[in-house]
Amino acid sequence: MKNIPKTVSIIIPAKNEEEGLKSILLKLKQAFPSFEIIVVDDGSTDNTASLARSLGATVYSHPYSIGNGGAIKTGARKATGDILIFMDADGQHQIEHILPLLEKFKQGYDMVVGARDASSQASVLRLMGNSFYNFLASKIVGQPIADLTSGCRVVNAEKFKEFLPLLPNGFSSPTTITMAFFRTGYSVAYVPIDVKKRIGKSHLKPFTDGIRFLLIIYKMTVLYSPIKIFLPFAFLHFIAGLGNYAYTYTTQGRFTNMSAVLLSASVIIFLIGLVSEQITTLLYSQKQYNQPAKHPLGKSTYKKVRKLNVKAPKDLRKDH
């Protein structure tokens, strides 16, 4: 790749994906000989690890299955590249997807995601579910999200690693990292890709993993913008209290305890959301404040100044 001065690592999480790896590893090695290719074997019971090694990939193996997200985190920690490329091992993502993603990434984005179209979805049910998640997440982050759960993406390694503690070990890591990047203000772009039918059996459980996706969206919203969770509940309590008061005043001519409880609850919920918003802002910005300061005088000069200041008489130090 021309005009990519930084090192690139391709990370492929794999669990019992022997057949899928055969279709992409050799092509990746031939097309991108300078890229670091990492396969994270997530407790496979087939020949996934040995096959990946024989095809020239660097392999890291979990002693037991931790999950797709756990494999992604292992790959990100082990990778040496400044740019990380994530691909699935099931044969859906092809080497042809990499160049368009990198070209878009070179325009200055922090993360570029391969967005699957409707024809690339495994089933109508999966299409409906992903469309709902995309819609819900877009409303929460305030930006259009074309594909919340895509596993094909190019990211800035340093910025991606900031969120490793937040990533779950299951299949909702793409959901988490996408929302985290948007809420943090990092730039995200989407490039349409046409994926092939997966090789082998899917490890995704539509019902249980679908609930996990919703919980991840809820968790990320509470973590980065809790007011968006608390405000609707506060509004509903306020409307209910106002409606109850209007009804009891019309029928009974009085203000009831239920109206007082609902109206008070709406104020309390709103204030909790407001305080939570401020706390999350302060906690997230704490990292910036904790960065070591750069002294214009230079490190050695600054140490000398501090040393002289310590040796100064107490009365002089008080004056300054």
C-alpha cells in the first residue's frame, strides 16, 4: 500500500473456522506481505491454530473459549501496528474490502467500517434486527450508523485501545466500540461492502445475543450520555403526574398524593440524570487532566527550578 507510512496489523478472531481461514489467509499474505497478520484462536477444537500457522499467520490461542470480543481484545493487545484491521474468519470478508477501507481511512478518519447491504444479511430476521439496532443507536449518538454490528473495520490502534476495558467478551464488541467512538467525538465513516455467505455454522444466537446487543446499547448510553436515559423517564412521570392531577381535580376537586409522588419523582429522576451526566463527563475527561504536562523549559531545567524552589526559605516561598 502506497501512502500508508504506518505499520498495519490484520486481526482475525477465530473459533473452529478452519475452512473459512483457508479462503482468506493465503490471499492476505500474498496481497499484503508487509502487514502483520494475527489469528486469535478462541479455544478451537479443530485445526484452526495449526492451519493459521502453516499459512504464515501469527497465532495466539486461548486455553478455552472466551468469546469473540475476548479474541478481539487479545489481538489488539498483541498487535504492533499503528493501524488495526479487523476481519471475520468465516469467509464473509474478502481481501477486496481492505483497500477501499484503507483509502477512506487515509482521509483522516479514526475508524472506517464496512457496511453490509440488505442482500448480505443472513436472513430477513437478522436484517430486521440489525436495522432496528442501527436505528436505535443512531438516535442515541446523534449520527447515522449504517452497520452497528459489522466485524470488518479499520481503526486507529491507539484510540481503539483506549476502550479495551469497555469491550465485552461476547459478540457485541463492534456495537460497543462503534458507540464509544461516536460518543467520544472520534470520526467514523462507512464504506459499503458486499459480503459472501459464511463458511461453516454461525456461533451467533439470535435471541440471547440480540438481548445482549440491546443491553450493550443501554450500557453505552448510560456510560456516555445518561441524560438520554433519565430524561424520557422523567418526562413520562411528569406527564403521568400532570394527567393524574387534571383528572382528580376535575372529578374530585383536589390534589392527590399520587399526583405529588409522580411529579416529585419526575424532578428527582431528572436531577439524577443531570448529575450522572456531569459525573460521566468529569470521569472521562480525567484522563486528559492526568496526562503529564509538557514544560517549555525542558525536563532538566524544570527539575532544577523545582529543586531551587524546595531549597528556598519558607518565607520566600510563601511570598511567591
